[in-house]
Amino acid sequence: MELDGHGLVSDISNPAHRVGVSEWIAQNRGRLDVLVNNAGIYIRKSSIDYGEEERQKVFRLI
């Protein structure tokens, strides 16, 4: 069995990036078999110390 994969980095909160990834897939791969969405935000302190605004920033990505 032959395995072939490719990774892309994109900011999913940016509509132009989402379109760009879709166009790249269509032009270079033809179809999408598997998608791993590893979106996240890191705030440089313990999550127990997050304020409400920081907590909302994290949850808006989900």
C-alpha cells in the first residue's frame, strides 16, 4: 500500500485562507480524504488564571 500526504498551514479564522486551502486541494490533490483541524490559541499563563475575555478567545476557535 502506498501512502501519500501533504500538510498545509492556514489561519481558519481568515476566509481568504479557507478559500485558498480549498483551491489548493482542488488543483493539486483533486479530493480530500482526511482533514485534521488542529486549531488553537495559546495564552501564556495557566488556564486557571484566564479571565472571561481570554476564555472566550479560546472557545471562539472551537
